[in-house]
Amino acid sequence: MLIITKEPREFYSTLRKEIAHAIELYMRPRGSFSVRQVEVISNGIYAIIFNWILNDCKPDIRDVYQSINLLLEHLESNTKTLKK
């Protein structure tokens, strides 16, 4: 993944922005969320991916998917609770 860019800072900055954008698109149809809520979820996903990269992408990618899925399921359950 780091081969995508020669400048690691640019890579991580771009990764953070893309995750935030994806989460915003994911959350929009599920209700109104504050910018802070989008940032919190995005930062959680970024941390999961960043940790995977720091470990040379050796942990099973399915574990990364599962971690992100659990975070999104938590978001979904909180959204349903707020709507009631």
C-alpha cells in the first residue's frame, strides 16, 4: 500500500480523508450525524487500518474486515436506538 505514494505522510492523509468521505456516505442515509460523529467513526477505522499496515499487513485481512464490521454494527445499533 505504501508503494501507492512516495510520501508516507501524503498517503496517510489521503487515507484518512477517503475513510471520512466513505463513512459520511455510509452514514448519510441512516440519519443525521454530526461532523464529530463522522470523525470518531472514521478515526476508529483509520486506527484499525493503520495498525494493520504497521504490522506489515501480516494479520489476516478478514480480521480487519471483522473489526470494521463490528464498529459499523455498533453504529447501526446506536442509530436504531436513537430513532426510537
